[in-house]
Amino acid sequence: MPVCVMGAGPSGPAHLTTISISQVSSGSNHTNLSVKGRVVHKGPLVPSDSHKFLLKAIIREDDADSNLTPQDVSINVVLFGTLAKDFSQTVSQGDVVAASGFTVGKSPTASTDRLHPCNLLLSGEHAFIHVYQAPPTDRASQGADKRKGPSLPAKVSKVPKYTYTKLDDLKPGEVVNVYGVVVFFKPPFKSRGSDFCSSLKITDQSQRKIGCTIFCDKPESHPQIFQIGDIIRMHRVKPHVYYDTLTLLNTFGFSALAFDGAVGAAMEPRTASRSFHFTADDRRVVRELRSWAAGEASLPSSDTTITLSAVQPKMYFDFTCQLLSKATVDTTCMLLRVWDGTRCSHSLLKVKADPDIVEGPASFSKEQEKLIASVLVFDNHAQFAKQIKPGDFLRIYNLRAIPGSVQVPGLSSSQPEEVNHLSFHLHGGTAYGKGIRVLPDDCPDVRQLKRATEAFQDEVDQHTLSDSLLWDVWDSPRPVCGASPQCLTGRTCDHILRPLTLRELKRAVPGGVHHVRVQLRSYEPRGLHQALKLYCSKCSTMQDVPDDQHLAGLFEASANCGPYTPPPWTLSGEVHVPGELLRGPPDRIVNVHMSAQLVSKGKTKELMFLTGCSLKEACDLAADYHNVVPLTSSGGVLALLHPTAPFLFRGRKRFYRCQRCSQSSVREPPADGLLDQKTLAEVFNVQLLDFVLLMKFQLQDPTDTLDVFLWTHAESFFKVSAEDAAVNQEAQDSIRQTVERLCPPGDITGMYHTPINTLEHLSHTWTHITHLNTCHTPGHMSHTWTHITHLNTYHTPEHISHT
């Protein structure tokens, strides 16, 4: 973004909140924040190999408390690239500047210059410098203070005064400056010559509508009009009569600013100019045009952009979206896969393309696929689409929703004809404003789109454990790597993803499913009973399953519970347990409580509450009763046992509760309906924990290694439920046999194929695995090949040193 000269006024962009220098910290989010101060030092413009240019300045708060130290009121500002060059040419020492769109880094010179311990780093299109230039007298006096000898007049760059012509006062042949409200526009398109052309029609309070034709060598040099109703300011345009109609043409030195036309929107200019002037008078004109356009019923509606969820068949609409991937269908057609975080209410056409021709991820998770639309763009739009990149935010104008039977051009051999699906086409030409525009990240519509896509990701993440939580339940050290194994020949996978090496995977563009050919180097835990965990789906916490020795101690501690009063809805008594069952002193007595309603209906075997029992007694009695609930006393009333103990025994199965999410209380169960673990968990107001399987695999290929966590879809991988694995020896044997086929005893590797979804470019990557399917190799091979899909990679916790 350019350096914006604001004049001497104190006001800045309305959407930015100014913070003091003392509030700057490296761990905070500084989006939509600015830091303001006077330039007390401006260094030279230095060439840089990585950024072309680099410049360092120091700013200081003018109205800072005199008792504050330099660390609280002064900070280094480091500018890179074009922004550094513009700053050097536009800003002088003594100017007041406001920096926004910055990142914060630690200052390497903090111990020597005694300034703020952080630096403000500004680079790229999101960084912005607003300049409030000092009056001439102030600039001259500051310059004189620094010079020795006779005073010399200071050179001051004055803000030029521009005159703007009303549209009904335009005359052919005069170069003028104008303001207007956009009532129609076409995004830039390739002209018959070497330039790009864009056209628009504007109006103002005079009600006269004037067409404008702009020629520039690059699309980004054109006015950045995003929608009808935007406000535009153009300098150095010339009225020209064409077919008896007055049209504005750009001349040498042409420049344009565009603004959101909504009343109350941020006064943030959009422009390709490296520097421009925007004064209080300009603000007033923009506000007046916004207010006038809002009350003018004759102007066309600016509400043509809708979300995917609101699309209906046969509709023409403007679509704001994010490009996820693209592929060339043929010489005149390009496939764009896009989303906006909402789901279309109609079935959408799904286009399959060869992964080798796809730019960006070739496939996505099942949940995200439901939100992705396939857009086919043709002719001149297909040529423009070659320049955009996955991750760009787009506005597609005059997109058509076509219902019915559609066959994708160029893919007839692999793409079947789909019936009753909605497809989206952007046909060639520029009629009715058809086109594609890349939106900047700071555009309000893009910010709204990001919130929608982030809301989808947050919903997915609610059921996903973070790496730090997985590490909290994983206390075994990483295995030591031995010699690199040889890669084995494998069977052909039945998917069409292009294979990557692990090194390529770690450098891959974030967001996508990839296929890698790797070896299973090792797995943990070696004792497979340790792979069984307890997981809370509500708070996404995971914990170990307590062993019998620990549980026996909990039961023993609660056996001698204090006096209590049984609830009025119970029938209570003492039961002498037979010696062969008790395996203890024959005079042991267990206190039993039952629901009076259940007993009255003959359901004496349905539910039993026990106090003063041992773990062995609870397990044995659970063989004869459907539900056994061990209790203790607390404050003279019955309560569930310790939070880590099972709250329910059903046959050989034990059920646990989440200590964080449960508000445990012993209440009367319903007399009607089925009594199972879910019903009783609801009655006792506890959050039921699920059994899950958690294992760590170490994968390797000749280029790199990768450690992965297997847990989300481990049950489908092993074809065994974790609940059965907790009590069934056959299920445990099945898991052991599967793992030994992948990594035979005495062998350090097993070979398999893995499609992986990368989210970050990392040097240390931990992976969560879901949706796994194993398939055996031919009989003469000793290893099993595994197809794994949807592996999500994340940053490892910073405190882990052995990644």
C-alpha cells in the first residue's frame, strides 16, 4: 500500500484504533491498530538483496508523559521494499506519521539505543503509512536547530490544491478532475492493443451520467472499483465526444482513488498510486456523495453480491469468494474451485480434474467439499484466470447459475454427465460487466468472508484435539532413528493423487490432500493397551484409562464412608455377599440402594446402587445386574465416587465421566424407557467419556521423516471399536495383528501410501490422521500397504524440543 499524505489535520482512517507505543508487544494482535508518532530520526534508503530497499526510522509520541522512559515513548520503525522507497521520498524528519498493517519483532538494538524492546516491521500490500506533514514554520525551525551557522530556508513540499468539476459542467477538450458515484462498470480486460481497458459510468448531484474509458498497461493500475455505488475520484481526465456522447478518457499523469460507497464505511482510499494527497475537503466530498447516493432512488442497487447459500437456479449474480484451486480444462475454459464459507441449498456440479494439472490442493475434506463450488470461466476470463493464484480473494461479476444437465468441456472421458446439478458459468465477453477482480485482504467484504470461513474451521476444530493436548497425554520419548531403510516396491494405489516426497510435503502450499509414498519406521506405544484413552467430545480433553490397581485404591478409600441419609426415592438394605464371590471375610456387608419405582414395576435387575463395596464386588455384581453404580457419601448425602473412577458398570464394560464438564448428582432414574449409559449420564448430570485409540507412527522416505498421531479414525483403520478393545481380547488381538503386519516384529519399517492434508509449511510437523483404509499386498510380499486420507498438519508446541 502507498504512503498517504493527509495534510496537517489530526484525523486518520476511521477503522483504525490508535494505540500508544507502550502498548506494542510481540504477542498481541495488531489488526486494525495504528501507532502514531513524530519522526525524530530518518535513516538512509539502503539497497537490500531480499527486499530491494530497506529504511529505518524512529518515531516518538508527541504528547507523552514526561515521566515516561524512552522505552515507553520511542520505537524503531523498519520499512521494506517499495514502501521504504516511498517513505524516503515523501516523509521528512519532523512529520507525524501513523503506521498500520505492521508486524512486531524484537529489537536487536534495544540494549544499546534504550528504545522500545520491539520494532515495527512494515512490508507488503497490507502495510500503510499515513503522513501528517508539519506546517512550514515548524519544519524550518526544526531544520535550523540541527544546522550550525547561518539559517537557510527549508524546502517544504506543499500539499497541492485541486479543483473538481461537476459532471454537468464538463466541456470537451479540457483536462479536469472529477468525483462521482459509480452506476456501472466493467473490470479491466485486454484491449485490441497492448493495454488493458476498463469502462465505467458515473454520476453526481447534477444527475448527469458520464461514461469513462480507461487505458492502462496493467490491470492493477486501473481504478479499483469493486461494486456499483462506489465513490471514485479521478485526476487528469479529458472529456471527449464519441458518437455524440461525452466520454471521459484518461490522460498523462492520470490517477484515481476509489472508496466504499456505504454511508459510515471506512474512509480508506483504494489506489495503485504510490503516493497521493487526501485532505479534509476530500473527506467532505466523499461523505456528501455517500449521503446523496443513499437517498437517491433512481440509482441502481449496489446489492448484487450474494452468498452461495442464497443462490437460486437461473440467477445472475456477483460472487465474493476465495480461490482454493484451479485447473485448465481446455484452451478456452478454466475451472475455479471456490468457497465463501456457506453451503448452497442445491446440489452442485462436481468437476474432477487430473491432479497433475491442478494448481493448489487437488482434494479437500468431506465437510469442506460440501461448501465448495466449481466455476467454469471461458474465453477472455480463462486467460485472466491464469494470473490469479490459489488463496486469492475474488469477486466474480455477472456469474450465471445454470440448472439441469451439464457436461464439462474437455473432460468428457473422465467427467460423467450430471443431471439436476447447479453449475456456475462465466461466459466470454464483457457485456453486463462480466469479469473477475482480485480483492485486497483489507477489503471489508474480504474480512466478512474470512469470518465465515473461520467460523466453519472453528466448528471443525471443536472436535479436533490440538497438538499440545496430544502431547499432554503422550509421555513416551521419541524413538531413536536407525539407519535409513530401503524403499520397497509397492502396489498401485486406487486414487489419482500425484505422489510427493516428505520434503516436498513440508514445503507444500497450505490446505490440501497430497499423496506420499513412505515407510512405517516405528510405532508407539509398544504395549498396545496403553493406546486406549478416554476422550471428552465437549471440551476436547484426553486422559489415560486408569488401571485396576489405581481403581482398587479408590474403592478401598471410599469403602468406609461416613454416615448418610438415603434419598427418599430409594429402597435400602444390607446384602451379605457369598464368600466365593466376595473372596474375603464372610461377614463383609455391602449397602444396596434401589429405585422404589423400578422395584414396584418388577425391574429389580435393572439398576443397583452400591456403597462400601470393593472394585471386585462391583465387577462381579455387574455380571448379574444390568447397571451397577458405586457410590460414596459426601456431606451426609450419596454421591458418585472419585472423578477418575467409573460411575457405571454394565457387564464387563466400565463408563467414565469428564471431571471438567460434569456437575455430578445422584438423582432418581426414570422408571420407563431404556436405562443405558447415555440415559444414566443424563440423569446424573455427567459428561460421558468416549474410549478412543491413540497411537504415534513414525513415517519415513528417502528425503525426510514425519511423526503422525493416529486417533480420530483409528477405529475404521483397525476395524475395531475402542470400546470393544477395552474389554474384548479378540479386538485387542486384531489391533496387534494389524500393527505387526505394518511393522513386523524385528523389522523397523512397513511400507504404505498416504494422502496428506497440509496446513502449514513447517520444519517440524505433527500430523493428525483420519479416514484410514488398509489393503494387503500380494501374497509374495511381506508388508501391508495403507491408504490414509485427510491428515491435518499443525505446528508443534513451542516447548517441545525433541520434535
